[in-house]
Amino acid sequence: MKLLTRTSRLYVSISVVVFIISGLIFYNILHGIFKRQLDETLIEEKLLIEQTINFSDSVPDFRLIFGHMIDVTILNAPHSKTGYIKDTLMYDHDLGTFASFRHLFAENTSFRKKGYTINIYKPLRDSEQLIAEIVISMSLVFIGLLLLLVIFNYFIARRVWIPFYRILDNLHKYEINQENPLELTSTDIYEFDLLNQALEKMSKKIRLDYMNLKEFNENAAHELQTPLAIIKSKLELLIQKENLDENQMHLISAVFEATTRMSKLNQGLLLISKIENNQFIHTEDVNIVTLIEKTIGHFEEMITHRHIAVSKNYRQQVTLNMNPTLAEILITNLVSNAIRHNINQGRIEINAEPDSFSITNTGQLLKTDPQILFERFRKSEINPDSVGLGLSIVQKIANLYLMKVDYICNQGLHTLKISYK
Amino acid sequence: MKILLVEDEKELSDSMAEYLQKENYLCEVVNNFEYALEKINLYHYDCIIVDIGLPDGSGLNLIRSLKKNRSETGIMIISARNSLDDKITGLEIGADDYLTKPFHLPELNARIKSIIRRRSFGGVNEIVFNELRILPENMEVMVNDESLTLTKKEYDLLVFFLSNQDRVLTREAIAEHLWGDDMDMADSFDFIYTHIKNLRKKILEKGGEDYIKTIYGMGYKFTGQ
């Protein structure tokens, strides 16, 4: 839910609740006021009637004076003083139905020791009508105000949040490995400026860490080269010694193999960091089909050895503008991957289309999630000897030239497809 | 044969020198650019092995200097940088070959021998070992003066062995020599075995001797002893 929708909804619902509660309170207060006024009038009228009775003991026709229902009865015996005012339901002749009335009842004894009772009825409908009119007009005003508030709030919020969306947009566009640092334009809103500052600070820190890490990776890989070369050369000298027995040879052989592996690993890592650092600047038009042919030729022995049938389907000559070394590494990795993970008597299919090329090989079913194949050091459980950088390098090279690598696995057929625009 | 070795990493240059000295080369080692420049200006070498990334200058400049003096010295570049640009530049300005660190010492040895062979105009451009005779220019092999038909890989293998006589060659070194370093190791060991088997058989058929000894768990050794 958008923040704006959320606040608007909250605004409206809270306002409605507040309106209902305050409306009720308002109604009650209004009602009270009207009743009190009515009661005051009733009492005034009663006093007037009492005065008249006290002076004359007769009952004038008050209906003429006040114009509504008054009932006065003079008794012969004196009567104690009581009285009340209450609401009552009576038949209203004007309306022809029962309606609410305010009813004053009083009993007393006049100066001339005669008791009397007074009943005055006043209809409530006038005041109720008034209250209803007031409430309706108030509600209309309120709803109008609320609508205005929501609309204004919407526009104001939209205006106020513009810098926020700009920041968000910048963040979206920002990539940690690109040249220029994250730059956010300053806004005239204090909170967003704070956010800007925090983001800039954070991105600088992340960038620095990232750079350091990248540099460390590269340096580490680079610096490992020399010691590895030394170990290898010393081992090669060592095995030339005449007096080594078989057991010692075995030990040296194991060290040698481990060193070779490490050396390959290191070269892979160095290559990845070089690709990441964009150190392969030189590009030229590389004919991919020719390159694939050349690479297949290079691996001919291995293909024959494992009785793998290679079928080619070149629908088009594919020429890509890229670094020749990287192109070679890309194709070599794909082809060797297809051979390495193949089965004996398997197949390799190579397809070249106008917008993509793909290499398909038969192979055992994967147990792992295909996507993580592209991660570094990810290797199949079938072939634990491989270093596990091949597909990661393929991915890096493809990314560099904005190509897309797809892995498709279908009934024991594994396809790596490189698509380009 | 005099060889100048320019490499700033002392342990590495020591290893190279030790390996090469067994081939009866006179091997001089220098560890920086300045000293190397002095040496090449003062003395004549049959071959110079140059590391490109020297602490006080680029090995490429040493090659330029040699070429300016119209030197006939064979030039071998070694570099940690696995970069095509370096390779192209090096070969363009007149280097004979290029090797990337880390390399196998037998590989370096074989390549230097090849450079020296190509440079010697005295007509000794052939490798002779007892009844075996190789004419590298025609890629021809003779056993007891009888021509031997070998595949490309078998021929490469034999030359590699002959360049590193009496040395233990690891299977890794042989695999890299024959297929480069992007070959799957486990598989290539099988191929090496097959190639060596065929090579032995072919030489034996022509009345040659079996000089290839298997060093168990390690590799092979070509020896006349």
C-alpha cells in the first residue's frame, strides 16, 4: 500500500470516528439546551398561571394566551405542593399521530386555600426538527471539509514526497561497481536531506569496502602466483634427485597435484577480477562459429576418447565485437564444460542463431539448483576434480558484453545458451 | 652456450638456473633491470630469459635495447601477467617465445632449446640421441636412418622428451606441453599413457630401444642409462 493511500485512509477513518462521536455529543448538548429552554418557558407559564389563580381563583382560558395544551383544574380542598417536568407521548392533533411532548405537572394550594393542578404540554417536534437541521448542515460542512482535507493532503503529500522518489530512483540506478559514486541532489526538506546524507555515507562506506575487497582479491591472487611458481619449480627440481624412493615420489606427486590445482584456481580468480576490473579493453570482431570449430578441434582427442558425437547446426555466422582472449576463454569454458560433464557415448549439439548460440550436452541429472551453478567454487558432485570457476567466468564475460546466459536442463540434456542483442 | 636469466624473484631464478645448468648451459642470473641492461651491453649471450615485470623497469625495454644493437640473442619472455597484450607486444618487438608463470621447468628448457636450435645457423639443426635422429625443420624422425611416421602429438612428445633427457617429467608438465593448460587433467593422463604406449611401440618396431621409463605415480623419464 502506498504511504499516501495509507495516510489518506487513516485520515478519513479517524475523521469519521471523531465526527460520529462529536456529533453524538453535540446532539446531546443541543438537545439539553433546547429542553432547558422549553422547561424554562414551561415554568414561566406555570408561574403566570399560578399568579392568576392566586389573585382570582378562576381559570382563564390560557390556551388563548399560549396557544397550546394547558389543563388547569381548581380543587376545593387545599393540596400539598408537588410537581415535575418529563417527556411524554401524546396524540398530536396537528400531526394526527403520537408525538413527543414536554409535560409540566404541578399541584399546589392557592392563597385562598384552594388546591389546583396544572398540566402544560409543549410539543418537542419543533426543537427536534431544528436539531436535525443543524446536524444535517453541520454534517455537510464536515464532509465537505473532509473531502477538501483529503484532496489537499494528497496533493501536498505528492509534492512533498517528490524528493523521496528522486532519491529512490537514484538508488535504483546506482551500481556498486560503477565508476562514479552515489550522488543525491539536496532537497529543501530536512528529513530527506538527512536521509540523503545517511545514504551517501553508507554507499561510500560500502563502495570503499567493496573496492578494498576487490583489490584484496586481485592482490591476493596476484601475489600467490610467485610463491606457487616457486613451489612448483622447487618440486620439479626435487623429483630430479636420484635417490628418491617410491613412497617419497608419491608424497611429492600429491603436493604437485595440489599445487597445480591451486595454481589453476588462482588463475581463475585472477581472471575474474581482471574481467571485473575491465582490464580487457581491446575488442575486435570475433567469429564465434570459427572459434567454436577451433576449440572443438582442440578437444578432438578428448571427444574421440569418450565417444562423444558432436552435431553442429550453424544457422548463421555469428560475429561478436569482444575481446579475443575473453571470447576464447568463453568458448573454451563452454566446450570443455560440455565435454567434462558429458557421459561416454554422449552427444554435444552446437547451435548458432542470429541472436544466440548454445551448446547442449548429454549428462547426468543435476541434483543442485541450476542457478547456483554460476556461483564461484560451485562444482558438481560427479566431477569433484574441477576447480568450479568455469561457469562463473562464463557469466562474468557474458555480463561484460551484456549477453545473457541461460541454463536449460531438459531430460538429461543440459543447454547453456548465450543470447545477445 | 651462455644464457642470461633476468628474474627478480630469487628463488625462482635459482630454480631455473639449477635446471638449466644441468644442460651444460652457462647460466648467469641478474635480479634487476639496470644490472641486466649492463650485462647485455657488455657481453654476448646465446639466449636471454626476461621477466617482464621487473621492479625497476619493464623487461620489454631490455628486448628493445637488444634489438637496437642488432643482437642475435634468442629471447624468451616470462611473465606473471597472463595477458595477450604483453604477449603480442613482446613477440612484435622481436622476442622468440613467451611463457606464463607459473610454468614447468621442462617446458622452459624445451622452449629454450628450440630457440637455440632455430638460432644456430651452423647446420646442427637436428637432435640426435643414439639411434634416434630428429630433423625439427621437417618434423621428421629417423630410427637407425629409417623414417618413422608419428602423429603430431607423438612427435611433440618425443621432442619434449629429448629436450629433457634424464629428467623426470611429470604428467602435468607433459599434458600442458601437449594441450595447453585448459585440458582436464584426469583425462589427459589417459591420453599421455596412450601416446607413450604408441610411441614406444613405433620406435621398437623400427629396431630402436625403449628409452622411456615410467616413474610410478609421477610421470616419465627419457634416459639412455
